[in-house]
Amino acid sequence: MKLRNWLRMRLFTPTNLEIVRDYGLIFVGTAVMVIAMHFFFIPSQLAVGGLSGSAQIINKFTGWPIGTMVFIFNIPLFAMGWRYLGGKRFLARTIFSATVYSVLLDGLSIVFPTDGITHDLLLNALYGGILGGIGGGLVLRVRATSGGTDILARYLDKKFGIPISQGYLYTDGLVVFVAALAFSWEHALYAIIGLYVWSVVAEVAMTGLNVDRVATIITDQPEKVAQQIIYQLERGVTSWQGKGMYTGRPRQMLLCATSRGEISVLKALVHEIDPKAFVIISQAHEVLGEGFRTLTQDE
């Protein structure tokens, strides 16, 4: 009994459970990407960029297994991930995802060879993009990648603030162009559709569907407005001193982050207190902290 309790305390700690959950999501996300490739992109010769697209092009002329080539191509990119995106934890998760991806892709082609579910290029691009984006987003959500241009896209997002969707388009464009020469321009055009759908769905799957709002309020009654926001919306408010350059008058400015559903209430209460207030409302890509998602270090 004592040994069982000791093992339970050692093995089922919050940290270990989090690791199991994260690796489980990585496996599921990677498997979904493999399904997208095996049943939609590869049979229809849609090279949606990245190392998989490069491997598809080489496979057309050599017949070499796509999964194996993807893993070999990933090796130099692992070094980039180690250097810029978080060290040992990131590298371990990325190697795990890349290994699962290569093994499942080659294994599925041997055990369950297929010419695809449909020969319609548009359907292959759409459904392959949706499935691939869901899988890729799940992997990115737990601070990992499946290797390849995922590493480059995440690097651009981390270092330069370029959204994941744009990062995919930049890094995969050259591969799609070469694929047009290898397969056809028609296939390349449909591959671009698949790539775009993949990138958008990946970003949604990673960050969620909620798009928060940030309100900047310039008012002559900052105390009353702030108190009402705190009391009615239960949201924090930050103030700082500004100056109207036209009038030369000092103005108090308020900053408040809210959910999309609360923004109409915020506008109504500001109007009720100060109809002449100047309000700027913008979308927030991500809001972290109390009242929103927990702030965690990106490792």
C-alpha cells in the first residue's frame, strides 16, 4: 500500500499529467496531418509546401518514401528550433512529432495504399487543408511543431510578430512554385487553396475562436468611466495621462481589454457617462492574464 501511494504521488503529479496530455495532443495532431496528406494531398499531387511538398516532388521522380525524406530534411531544422525556439523541451517535442509523422506516413502507405477518396482537386484541397490545419494547430498549441516549415513559421511569429498564417504562405511559396513545374499549374493553384485553408485553420485551432477586444477611451470623466467598467464588467482598467495636441489640454486615457460579447455594454456605459468620449476599439490577437488565458512562458 505504501509503495502504491508513493508511486501515485511520484507518477501522477500535475507536471507529469501535463506532459502526458501534451504528448497525447502532439500524437493526435500529427496523426490528423498524416491523414490529410495520405488521403487528400499525396494522391491528388497537391504539394502544399513545406518539406512534405518537397518530398512529394522528389518522390515523383525517384519513388523514395515521402515520410523518410521528410525526417532527413528535418534534421538541420532541429538545430534552428534548439537555437531560437526554446531548447530541450521544444526539440524533444518536435523530434517526437516529426518521428511520428514520418513513421505513420510511410506505414500508412504500406498498410493502406490508396488513390484517395475523391479525384476532385478542389475537394482534396479543402478537406486536406481543414484536416491538416486542425492537426497542425493542435501540435502548435502545446508549444511544439511537426518540423519543417512549421519551425520557420513559428520562428517568424516569435521573432517578428508575423501571424502563423502569413508565415506558412511565405515559407511554402517556393515549394508550391517548384511543384507547379513538376506536376502542373492547375495542381499548384489548387495547392495554394489547400495551403491557405491549412494555415487559417491552424491559427484558429492554436489560438481558439474567441477574438477579444481592446478599448482605448479618452474622456473628461475617467474616474466614473473606470469605476463603471470595473463594477459592471468586472474588467481591469489602466489609465495614463495624455495631451490633446489641438487644444493643448491634458486628457486622461483608459485602456481596457474585454471579450467580444462585452464590448456593446462597454460602449453603452461610456456613452451614458460621457457622450463626448473618444473611443477606439480594436481586435486583440491574444490577451493573457487575469480574466483571460493564463500567461505561461513559451518554451
